[in-house]
Amino acid sequence: MKTVIDEVRKLLDRMPKETTFENIEYHVYMRQRVQLSRRLTL
């Protein structure tokens, strides 16, 4: 099972080096929303 840290590292690895902190926050937030939505629709 992947940990949250593993998931964040994977996300960061796909982002460009000049990514802002706000951009990282947005992507983490959106990932949380998608996961929550998937759980609620099952």
C-alpha cells in the first residue's frame, strides 16, 4: 500500500522544477477532491 508521502513524491516527480508552492498545493487539493468523489460514488 502506498503512503501519502509516496503519492506526493510521485506527484512532485511529474512537476517541473520551477513549480510554485501554490501550484503544488492546488494539485494535492485536487487529488484529494477526486479521491473523495470516487469514494462517495461507490
